[in-house]
Amino acid sequence: MTIPFSAVIAATLLFLTAVSTPPPSAHALGGSAATVAVVYGSATTICTITAQQPIQQIQCWRNGQLLPPILPTTSFDAVSGGRDTLCGVRSGGFSLLCWNTTFTPKRIYNDAAATLTSLAIGDTQICALRNVAAGNNAICWRGNGVASAPILNGGSQFRVISSGVGFSCGVMESNNRVVCWGDDGNVSVSIQSEFANSSMVNIQVGERFACGMNNSGFIVCNGNNDNGQLNVPSNTPYEYRGLALGANHGCAIRRLNRTVVCWGGRNGEFSSNITDDISFESIVAGLNFTCGLVTSNFSVICWGPGWPNQYYASGIELPLQRTLPGPCVDTPCQCNVYPDSRTLCSGNGHICRPCDIPTSIPPISPPSLPPPPPPIIRPSSSPSRGLRRGLLVFAIVGSVGGFAGICTLIYCLWTGVCFGKKKIHNSVQPTITGSNGAQQSNSGPPSRSSTLRRNGSLLMRRQRSGTSSKHADRAEEFLFSDLVAATNGFSLENKIGAGSFGVVYKGKLIDGREVAIKRSETGPRTRKFQEKESAFDSELAFLSRLHHKHLVRLIGYCEERDERLLVYEYMKNGALYDHLHDKNNVEKSSSVMNSWKIRIKISLDAARGIEYLHNYAVPPIIHRDIKSSNILLDANWIARVSDFGLSLMGPENNRDYRPTKAAGTVGYIDPEYYGLNVLTAKSDVYGLGIVLLELLTGKRAIFKTRENGGAPISVVDYAVPAIMAGELVKILDPRVGPPEVNESEAVELVAYTAMHCVHLEGKDRPSMSDIVANLERALALCDDSHGSISSGPISIVSD
């Protein structure tokens, strides 16, 4: 069957419409996925996600006072609240934690293969959207910790969801129709039926009513109107960009000046001028009050008849730290980036500002109105037949030219060829083939890396990132000449280190980006070159798919003739090894590294990166070369694991193992792996244990007993006997000094964790999750977080 060209163009435009920017954020009762949450019930509590911090903590205000940060060593993307319930989505979207009024935590969701993209709490119902292969489907829980129960069916995909008092609603992805569900069947069925003829962009739910923006930009409200909660003032197309609904009131942000207008409430009590002339980034509602994030300084103010004025009068800023206006991400923004975004995110990504008007509107269903009458053509003004034919030909030619121009623009933007030099490479995980397998082509056998890029692994496609999994994973392809220019001809002064099978140079791209460029040694196609190409393939495959705050990000690659280069984000503070063992760097970084707290923080960062590889990558990944020189530090001293040249896909079950030729670095390699050729995830645990001992003692993995000589000794043989004897203080790095009172227990916990990590047998070593839990506790102890809910027994669990 031949498809008309016009149909192809129309399908292309429809596809671009379907995948474009979601509508502006708007928050329902208790809040959709946002950075401000309201918890009501036994005690009014306002919680937000802090800005300008390396860790995006949850901070809360209750009853006139600030509370200690919740899980102070854990970063969150979004929070939402309901009746005596607060929930937070951990950075990356793979986990959902909830707390009751005593802030007792409960993890109710954890799945790296289906990350959460939205969160809404209404009263006691918790709902979220999760990103699966088919789209965003909804999952809900009742109360704080009841087992999850999918709603509708697995094939129901939603554009947006919202929860209110007793019921929830969502807008279907397929037809823009509103679907409602919940305990109060009468209300949900009634609301759904009233929206039956509306094609909606979004929906927000209150108590017995709901509002949303339709395809024409109008706010449409349905349901109970006892208190005027359906009477939206003014309401011209696209006048508003955000909604927040309480029990019987609503508020919206005006698009042009970002001020707020409210309506409803008993006797019109929400008609207030408290917020006049104040611009807001977002708003969120409790039962009978509203809070907003102020544009000018990212502070929070609250107002309304239900706001407890005995603590703070209406409209007065709460004494919270600056609040993030949105999650920090690494993916490109569809519209604008917040000014000073990098500072707000403390260098860990940027914040995308919601589009004031949706960049495209979902398709509008055909109206059920009679067709308009045909136009009346008056003879006196009718053009001649020849002129009409000429205009028709002109219109047809113009239309074809216009469509061709649009297609050309789309192609240019998609491939980057209009801008020259750069291409986009969709890197995928290699398939596993026999050693003698080969593929034929007309131009000769392909290189291993080209085979790598053609054969995709379905499992790796399911892998989810630390921020967003909706966008295709792409690595830029650079010309070798560009990278030569960026490094001044790979000059020695630009050399900053070496990785597996390559030397690393600092470079500056033509667009001003600072990068680190790893160049594999060149040579004939010998066994050594094949090993280097294998390392190149491995890093390209893994890092193109792995996105996590504590893994070094791959920017692009170059593959020309025998040249193999990888381009990474530049880590300003270099390798941990240099700060611990290089005399020149030790002096420069002494003010930062000579702190037990920062050393524990760095170890926790690295452990989180490895935990992601073991537990959340699909399939799991074993790094095989964990060492202090492969732990890099960015400008904010956040640690990231690097160098995946030796990495392998691991077994799904950590108890399984498979023989392979041992690889790694002397002093860090797992003795069980080296001696028995048995590789498991516990081999990485051993390497991290060595790094922990380096941080504690300041000694290399293998060092000499005297500066000017002496027998070589491993840091394990040096440190473990002292730890077991309770003489830890004798081996601690004297450059840091003895731990303070609140640090002693933390350093001791790190030491005992390290000791378990370097057991000779892998079955006796802890898992990465246990290590992360212990290091989180240790960091909290450094802060003397007496109220930390992460306190508990040491987590040393062996398989």
C-alpha cells in the first residue's frame, strides 16, 4: 500500500504534538509532584525540598518551629502531603518513602525499572504515575503503608493524575478524557460523567469537585458548588498556569504576572488581597488554606481561613531555607531554565521552568455540533475561473513547500547536520555472542563498536536513570580534529590522569564546555589494541545508558580509523587518590579533605554509585575496578565513580557467580576473584573496602612500612588488626586529627564496615545496600542528628 506524502507529514506533526511538553504544573489538594507539600490533620506541617545544598533534603515547619531535616543524607525530587501523611520521591524516581506524624519512615515503592514520574496525595490516598514501557500508568495506595493496588488495568495510561478527599482523577493519554475512581463512588462517577464531553490537558481534585484546563486554555470545573468553588473569576483562554484546590476553594496563578487569585470558601472568605502584587512559582492547598512558593526569593508563605495565625500571620514568610522550584535534572528543558539554576542545584543539574502555555495542545476530539452552512458566494465579488485556478495552484504549491520546510527543519534539529560537525549516537548495550561469531557486510567485517551500536539489549533499554528515563540516551559523536583542538594537540600540560587502556586530558570544546577526554593508545590491530577497543566499547555501552548523580557522565565519543576517544564531564577536583596520596594535591586540598565528615560523605557518594550499578541497573553491572583513582570529585566535592572499561554485566542474583579471567588493580582486586576466577558483586565490595581504609588511614592500598624503604604491606594487613583490637585511633590519618566527640562513633562505624568489606570470602561481606545504610548513619552521626530516623543497628548482613 502506498502512503501519501501528506499523510506522512501529518503523522510526523501529530507525533511531535504527542511527545511535546506536558502542561504547566498545577497542584491539587495535598499537592501533585512538587517541591512544597502541606500536611494537615493533627498538626499543620509545611515541608519543602531545600535549594543550594549538595543533598536535596526535606525540611519541615510545624507548630511554629523548624524540625530537623528528614533523612538528611538522602536527596529527593518531589514531596506531597495529605492527612497526617508526607511522602517523598527519592532522586531518580525509583523509590517512594512515606512518613506519619512521628516521621516514622516506610518505603512503599522501590523499582528502578519503573520510575515514578508524578505523585499526588489526597487525604489518605497516595497515587503516583510510573514510567513503564507502554507509558505512564497509575498505582495507588490507601493510607500510610498499605500494600499497593494498581487501579483500572495495566493498559490504562495517564497524562496526569490528582487525588482529593475520597477519590482521584486522571486524564487519559489516549483520548484526553477524565477518568475518576476511589472510595466515594457516587462522587467519582458523577465527576467523571460531567467531564465526559471535555477534552482536557490536566485535572485537579478537591472535595466533591474538580477543575482542570481544557484544550482551549479555559479552566473547567465540575461537581459540588455549595461554596462557589466552581465559580472561577475572569477565566479567559490561558489566563492561568497553575491550580490548587482545597476542600471548598480553589486558587490559580495568573500567567502574565504570576500573582494568585482565589475563589470559593464559606461566605467568600477566600476573596483576599493578602497575596496582591506577590508573584508565585507554584501553589499547593490544604483543606482550607493555600501556600505558595514566592518567585523573588523562593520562600514560602501561606494564607487562608484555616491557616494557624497564632504562629505566623497570613502572608508572612515561613523561616525555611530557600526551596527548590523544581527537581534538579540533567536532561534538556523543553522551555526555559530557571536563572541561577546551577547554584540552586549546587552544581548537580539544572531546573526546568514549566512552560507558561503548553507548547502543543493534545488533539481535540471532533465536536458533536452540526457542520456550518456552506459560504455564500456573491457573483459580483467572485473571481474569474482562471484566477481561481491560479490561486488553487499557488495554494497547493505553497502548502507542499511549507510542509517540506517543516520536515527539513525537523530533520536538521533531530540530526544536527544543519550545524555541522556533530552527530547523535544512540548507544545500546551489546548482545553477548560467541567468540567466533562474525557479521558480514559489503564493505568488510564491521568493528566491534559498530556491532555494539547495532545490537540493542532489551534489558538495558529498561534501565532507568537518576533523573528522567523518558528521553532517549544519546552520546555526541565528535570529530577527532575537534578533540585535538580542545586539548591543544593532547599536550602534556593538559594531561590529568590515566584510565583503563587510555590517557585522560583536560579539554575545552568549541562551545566552551570543559571536558575530560580519554584517548586510547593507538597501534596495529594486535591483541593489545583489541583489548583497548573492548574497553572503549564497554564504557560507551554502559555509560550511554547509566545516569546517576554519583556516576561520571559520558558526553560523547570519537571513533576514526584507529583512534578511540571518550568525552566525559570534567571533574574539577580530580581523583580521590591524588587528594589522599599525591603530596602536591594533599597540601592544596587539606582544608577540605582533612575533615572526617567530608571523607565519610565522599565514601557514601561512591557507595551510592556502586549500589546503583548492583541493585538498580538492569541487568546489574559489576565495575571490577573500584579504587580511589576511579572515584572523582566535582567542583562541589561530590564523588562520582568513573572508568567502566573493565565493567561486566553481572548475574541477576548476587548469590550466583560465573568464572572469568580476573582483571583489576593490584591491591584492590578481590582475593577470591583473583585466586578462584569467581566474580560476583562482592568483588566491588572488596574494592570499596580498600577505599574506606585509605580514607581512614591515609595509606595507599599497598605501601612501604618506612618512607625511605621497608617491606611492602597492604592497607588491610595494616588496619584490620588494629580495628579488631579496638585500637582504631592508632591507624587514623594524622592529617585529619582525632575525631571530635560526635565523630568518634561515625569513624568507628566506617572502620567496622570496611573491615567486613575486606573479608577473604565474598559470602562474608555486606551488600552495597548495607554499606550505604551504615555510611548514611555515620554521616548523620557527624552532624549529631539526635532526631535522625536513620539511626539503628549496624547493617552487616552477609549472604
